[in-house]
Amino acid sequence: MRYGVFSDAHANLEALRAVLAKLEHEKVQGYIFCGDMIGYGPQPDECVGVIKKLPNLAAVMGNHDSALNDTSLLNFFSPDSLPPLRVANEELSKENFRFVSSLPQTYTGGHFHVVHGSFLDPIKEYWITKQQYKANYDLWKGDVCFVGHTHIPFIMHSKDNQEIRIDLFTREEAEIQLDKNARYVINPGSVGQPRDGDNRAAAGVYDSEKNTFKIIRAEYDIERTQYLMASKGFSNRIIERLSTGM
């Protein structure tokens, strides 16, 4: 099956629509979402409404999603991050609030696993190092695990949990053939707030039959999103970083 893999939509409806349009063009048959439907962006209810209707959806909870019910997590957020969370609390319909709040922290599918952070700490830990790969190695089974949270697309893999390689995606649309003898951790980057220096929304395409993966990028109306963020009183810092992708 061909899957659209995406993460960290962060209530950015313009970016989400742009990514989903490209994934539809890729003829995906299912969707893998690595957490954080809300936070930062101005349209949380609309984004949740779109994502939850996607066919064959495998989705997990992110740290912003989790903060809807677990207010103790708010201590880990920057002051700039709090107003968008309050907006999400106010604007999510009861149905969409329940949907986000009931997402699992991890997902195990037939061909892949999904977690927002890591298996040691699904909600808060940023999976970015070889040491984390080693520490999480025995906590999941199978060949491919999709993660989010860092907003930076990368691919990390090893055949023996000793020689571990980390690569950033520098060429979009270039299909990578995955080694059937290796285990992969793949981050598709962020839809709603990229932080790898490219302000276009990021996502990926995973083909479980061909055992391939590729990154896609989608341009979207950044100024429209920024206008809506400003109208809700969000900080200049999180508004301006959409332009820089940092």
C-alpha cells in the first residue's frame, strides 16, 4: 500500500491542504500521522476535522495534542506556545476534542510503527541521536518506524544497532529504496511549521510493497496563515518563523 506520511500539522490549514493535495496526486491509499494536529497555528478545529476523515488513517498523539487533557505538560511549553493551545481548547468541537484526546501514543501496523517522540517517552522526547536509536531499538519490532516532534525530516537506520547512519533529506521527490535487512526510523518533517530552513510544508510517501520512501514539499499561502495567527494575538516569533522555516 502507498501511504502519505505526515506530522506536526499544527493547526495550519493552508499547509495541510497543500500537502494533502500533493499526496492525493501521489495516489496514496492510506495515511500515517505522527502527532500534533493542534498548537502554533490558527485553525485547530478545521485541521482536526480534515485529518480524522482521511482513509486508512494511522495516527498518534503529539505533545500539543496531549496537553489538551494533561495540563501538567504546559510547564514544558514556551510562553509563545500557550495562546494557540488555549485557542484549541476553546475552538475544538466536542467531537474533535474527543478525537484528539483519544489518540494512542504509539501505533503498531502490519508494515510500520508510529510514535511522536520515542518509545521511551512518546510525548516529550525528541528522537534525534544515534544513542536514542540504540536505547529504543528493542522497544519496537519490524523494519520501519515513523516519528515526528523535531520538525526536521531525517532517516536513521542500522543493520545491527551498532553502525547507525543518520541522513537529512536534501533531495525531494527522490525515492529511496529501503534495505530489507536494516531497521529505519524516518521523520517526514513538519506540515505546519518546518524547521529545516525550508518554509514549504513537508511530508513523505511510503510504499510498503516496494519498500520505498520519498520526501515531498508543498508551497502554500504562508501569508494567509500568518494573518490568521496575528488576528488571534499569537506572538510574532511563531508567526515569523513560518517565513524562514526555522
